[in-house]
Amino acid sequence: MLSEPRSGRLAAWGNALLAGLVSPDDAVVAIVGEDAVHRVEGLPGETGPVGLTLALGRLRALGVSALRVALPAPGHPLGLSGPPEFNARALAAEEAVVCHDAAFGLVPEVFEAGPEGDVHAEVVWHVLPVRQAPPADVPSLGEAERELAEALREATEVLSKLDVAASGPVAEAAIDAYRARSERGREVLAPGYPPRAVRVLELAQRVRLLVSLAYDNGHGGAVSAAQMAARSAALTPVERTARRALVAAYNAVVEERERGR
């Protein structure tokens, strides 16, 4: 099942910390989440990996004023601006964080260990040089919200026509679990984000959940190769719209800053 991208947590809570809205300890706890530990490698002035608290403070000292998210996929360098070496690492990880006002980016590498049922993850964020240029294909919050409303309608129609709608005991259990997580009082975004960003993020997560259920629930009514290809062709742009909206929501702090200049 879908989970929040680590780059989203790092950017959201890193932005709250850089704005002075949360303490370093609270930011680190939120960023690490259910992982065992996060470290940062490749920081200028450091010879080895360091903890998140030191890393975020060092990035601030290096001129970083905010953090934005990239969620690239094959053929879609969403949120990236180069150079090719950074883009390739980000694409392999399917996510990255790009610093604002300083030419650095961070790409996570995840190491999992432990027996089945008790696997823990350790994350190393690799700091790499980036090109300071407009990120690829990132919509404004307003654009993302409009696109998502249409994408949600399209996803529901497509899943219904292909007999893989979000129904049945497995899908219903997944949706119930998603709603339960949302209702447990978890903070969707860190302090400092506008309500519209929270709204867009929640809707994007729901659209991605529907798409994920469509792929996870087998072939449904798409019993032929042509029908399976039609389902993929219909759902791919919906998934892309949801990813663009996720990036727009996490990057809302930077968008507001740029609009205010």
C-alpha cells in the first residue's frame, strides 16, 4: 500500500524548521517516522555521514532557505532541474529533495534489515550538486487542485468500466485503513503550510490509492491483453497528475515565497 514519500517528510518538516516553526527534535522525529534512523552523507565540510539535526543546521548555514520535492518517474523528470548525474540518482530512487537558494540536492538510499514482520529501514541521504533552474513540470497549487478533481472522476470511471473499481473486501479494507490513518490526528503537512496545500495533498493521496488498488487487485475485468493495455493507458496519466499534485503541495512554501517576491 502507498506510503508518504520520505522526500515529502524531509521537505515539509525541514521547511518548518528553517522557518523557525518547530524545534530540531520535533522535525527529526517527524522526518524519521517509522524508520530506524536517517543520516546525511556528502555534506560540505563533513568527511562522513552525520545526523539530521546537524545536517539541517549545516544546510541552513550554507544558504538553504527552503526545500522542495521531486518525484520523477521514467519519462517524467518531475521536479528535477539537473544535472544528469543528480537526475539519474533521483530517478533510480523515484524521489529527491532539492534545496532552494543553494545548489544542493538530497537523494535517499534505503537499507532494510531484520526478519519478516520486523523489518526496519535505515536511510542515507546523499548530498549532490544540482543545477539552479526551474524544476520540470511542477504545477501551481491551483492548477494541481483543478487537475486532481478531474483525475479523480476519470480514475473512478475507468476503474468502474474495467471492473476494478475500489470495491470488494480487499479494496474496502485498504480504503478503511487509509481513512483510519487520516483520522488518527496525524499532521498531513508540517506547520507553515497553507490549508490549500493540505487539501491538495490529501486528494492526491486518495487518487494514488485508487490507482494503486486498480493495479494491486489483479486483472479485474481486463481479461485480455488489449483490455489490460487500455487500463494502463487510462491510469498512467491519472497517476502522473497525482504525483504532480503531491509535488505542488510539498513545494507550496517555495511557491508562496516566489509569488511574494
